[in-house]
Amino acid sequence: MRIHIKSKLYIALAMVLPLLNMSCNEFLEREPLSVVTPEAYLHSEADLAAYTIANYAFPTHSGWNVGTFGYDNHTDNQATTNASNRWIPGEYRISQTGGSWNFGQIRDMNYFLETVVPRWKADGISGNTSNVEHYIGEGYFLRAYEYFNKVQSLGDYPIVKNTLLDDLETLTEVSKRKPRNEVARFIISDLDSAINLLLVSPPGGKNRINQMAALTFKSRVALHEATWLLYHKGTAHVPGGPGWPGEGDNPNFSLDIDQEIDYFLGEAMEAAELVADQVSLTTNTLDNGYDSSENPYHKMFGDLDMSQYDEVLLWRQYDHTLGIRHNINAYINSNGGNTGYTKGLVESFLMANGLPIYAAGSGYHGDDFIADVKADRDNRLQLFMKDAGEVRLIGQTNADGSPVLITEPEIIGNQETKYVTGYGIKKGFSYLPSQTVGEAGTVGSIVFRAAEAYLNYIEASYLANGSIDAKAAAYWEALRVRAGVSPDFNLTIANTIISKEAEGDMGAYSSGEMLSDPILYNIRRERRNELIAEGMRFFDLKRWRALDQLKSDPYIAKGFKLWGPMQSWYVDEETNETLLIPAGTDDSATPNVSNPDESDYLLPYRIMLGGTNLVKDGYKWATAHYLEPIAIQHFIITSTSGDPSNSVIYQNPGWSLQANEGALE
């Protein structure tokens, strides 16, 4: 234990010293790290601040890629070159070791809370009282955050509130899984404790967890669990459902599932409205995307300093001089970044007049060119999707003094930089030349923003009440007005044909059936359009149980309309010959695009049609994939005999106890 805590000390102190602006004398007066012990640590405000920030593990930008703006890859929103095996039943397999079943972060936060809470109650922690309480609140938040990761990935999970001795019998006993709804209630309880202690404006500002971020997260957790129970009701993925593997391990368990759904919907609404009523949306100046460098809404996702935006509740700051940097605009600004929006996502955006593109009188300009696709549409599509001829850099020009512009999407080049679908992402785009240089990216990374709370309330309240209440209507109108769309959502609802939407939207389904409620569908549409490229899509699809239909009707990812006028973009300038090599047309050359006989639209997974391409016939699904399998190692070490079948842990529905096997159903 001592070695573990010392390693935490090194990390924590390194992270917190710049943040707290400690003076040199203050630092020199501290004990040398080599003699710091657990007993001497966590007695001061600075210790608490250091420990919790060292445990921040939020998804943020890093590495050589498009950062968090690629987290929606492998969904019906975005595609990347190589598909995920989660869409290939039989290829997504049980591991021997590893996986999401682990307790490292939970143990760290349990140690923190069981150490500092008694000291705090005994007035044994020095420093500003409000700040001390705030950092304890961060501890509760971080434990809740990690437990939510487990619920999303694995469902039922052990509830462990304390650190434990290294005793096999004790550790085996506490490994027993608790029903997912009980874990979700535990998460809500931890978040309530956090919210009661967290400051609205803590030291470190919005680079630290705060009350508004915690409320937004609480609404996310509650909505997720409510909708999971609602749409998975009657299956083995819900405690008490037919075939639930936890039945034998929880013999006295009972659940009024409808009452439980109502509880979580109420918690989601209450938390969300506390944020949405207090935090306004960032202004959108509604430019057409040619030059959005001064548009606050566009700039919010790619700014160096995000603290100026009320809507941004928690964000990560980068600093080149400290070596804290990334490379997202070496991709998003400069090329396609090995990702791209799908045709289905692009077509889900409304016209500015509030009509779907297929509705009579919509004014849709077609999709022969990307400029046509964007014209007169929801401004989010205009701002956050690239088109050739738009400004790329500010403060730098070409040799002839002309502006540096975005070029036609490169769909046939280097995998790392290609536009996979032809539709390029522009969320997080920075116009600063300095940001396009490798290893120099310092635009911030948003962790929570208030718009999610608006969306969470709209969905939760409609599911709870069966109607759009006044508050939900106000939030929905605010989102639409900010998007440059007619605020009249009833006009959209009246003109929605769900069967048309379902052609490119997995979210048009639940439980294997197409939605019949256009209000609910449009609530999901709003969420999809507002949160593009923010990494929320797959979890939304899973909680809505929106993937069952893929078992009989695989999803074919589509991109832009390549086989129309835009094919002229891909011509050799010297020979005037096409650079496009369609699949199945030339056995002597490697194809680089899909065949026009199949579709006018680029089909990114219908280019290489050999036996190694297991998604060439579309994304498919197995029911078991709604939850991850638990690796076999964890069954072995929690079995007195070493036989996985005798473990106190049960496997998730549809998965076996044999490593390297795919889903059973």
C-alpha cells in the first residue's frame, strides 16, 4: 500500500503545484517526498487537491488523431477506415485477462474518502474549509464517475465502499455483483454527496470538477439507467428479467421496474433543470461556415481558453511549455483525420425552416455538391462540416495574398489523413496556424457542457409525462434557435416520416421495432444533431436498445455522393484521367472507392471486398454485445476450485466462460 500511495503522491504533486500557485518557500517547507507516508498525507487542503486531480480520467484530446471528435467512430454517425469488431458477431470475443472488470480507480477513491472524511469531521484537515469540502466532493464525484463507467460497460457490478485487506476470502466475497439499478442508486447517492460539497466556482475554475458539472453528470447517469430499464425491460439485461444471470446470486431481489424507471427519470429531470435554468447557451452568430473564426458557438469547441463560455462546465486546459499538448488540428484543420460523417447523420439535420429534407416545400438543394447539402440547413451542419473553398487559416495567406482555403476532401490518400466518407468534421476546428503544427496543439477539450442538461431534461420529462411540458418546450426552442432552425418543433413533428429517417438512423428503433412516436423520434434527432462528434452516440444507441434490428437488417455505412459531379474532383491534373479505382472493376489494381453500380454514394466498407473485410455486408449485431463480457481470469481467481463455473461472479447474458469465444446470442 505504501508504494502505491507514494506513486500517487509524485503524480498528484506534479499536477497540482502549478494549479495552486504555491510559492517556493511553501514548497520547500514540505517534507521530502522520499519520507512522505500515508499517515503524513491528506492532512491539508493542498494534499486533497493534489490527490483528486491526479485521479481525473476524463476522455480528452491526446495523441496523433482527432481527439474526442473521433469517439463517435464506429456508429451510424461517423466512420473510420477499419470497422470495430463489435459489429461482427463471433469476432468480438471474450478475453482471458483484462477488460473493464477492475477496481484500481475505485480503490484509490475509497482510500481517499475513508481517510479524509473522518479527518474532516474531526476538523483534522488544514486549509480553507470550503475548499477542503470541495475536494472531498470531488472524491465522491470521481468514485461515482468510475462506477458509471462500470455500469455502462458491464451492468451489474460489486459495490465496494472501502479499501480491503489483501485477503482472498474477503476479496472474493465482495466480488459478488449487485443489480445494476442498485449500483446506479449508489452512484446517485455519491453524486448527491458531491453536489452538496462542491463549489460552483472552485479554485482552478472550470478546470476542476464543480457543482454544475456534477449536476449535469447526475442527469446523464439517471437518464441512462431509466432508459436502459425502460427499453431493455423483459430481457436478461435487466435485473429480475427472464434469464437474468444474477437471479441465483440475489435470491431476495425484487424490483418494481416501472417505479424504478420513474425514480430515475425524476432524478434526471431535477438535476438537469438546475443546470439548464442557470446556464445559458453560447451565442451562435449563424454564419454559413465560410469563416466561423469569430462565431462564439463554433469557436467554443476549438478555443485555447474555454473558461469564457458559460456553457462549458468542465474542460481540460493544455500548455505547450509544460508539454501538455495534442495534435487534433494537425488533422481536423489540415485533412480528414481518418474519419467522416455518414450520409445518415448529414441527412438527419433539418432545413432552417424546420422541415426534414424530404418534406414537401423543404427547399432542400440536393447533394450533388457538399455546398448544396449545407445550404439553408440547420446551422450546426453548416458550422461543423467542412466544404472545399471555406477559410482554413486566419493570419496566414498564400504567396499571392489569397486566403488559405479548405480543399476538396481527400478520399483516396493516406489512411491516417483521409476523409473516410467525404464529409469532413469541423467541430473542434481552430483557424490558428500554430495549432496545425504537430505536437503543438493546445486548444481545450470539453468534458461537460450545459447543452447536455437541456437535452437530458427534454427526453426524461417526455418519457415521464408523455408530453412536452413548458420547461422542455423552452429548452428545445432554445437549442433550435441557437441552431438557426425554426423554433416550431411541432412543425417538424408533423412532417416527420420515421420510415425515411430510419434509413440512416439507428436511433429510429427500439427493441427491434421502428418508433411510431414522431415526438420521441425528434427528441432523439435533436440529441444526435447537437452532440455530433462528442462521443455520446454508441451509449445512446445501447440504452435505447436501438441495435436489435441489425440482426436481420445490417447497416451499410454511406458517405457523400461521389458518383455525381464531385467525381470530377479526383482527376489527374496532367493526364486528365480519373484517380478513382472502383471495387471490382480492375483486377490488376487495388480499389480505392466503392463501385458506382452499387450506389451513387461512397460506401467506405465496400471498397476492399476480400475475405478479411468482415463488415462488407454491413454492421450486424448480437444481443450479448449490449454489455461487455467479463474476462475469464476474474472467474478463476474468485473460484475456490479454480473452475470458472464455481466463481462467485456470473458472466453477462449471452457470453460463455470460455476465452476467445464470441457471443452465444
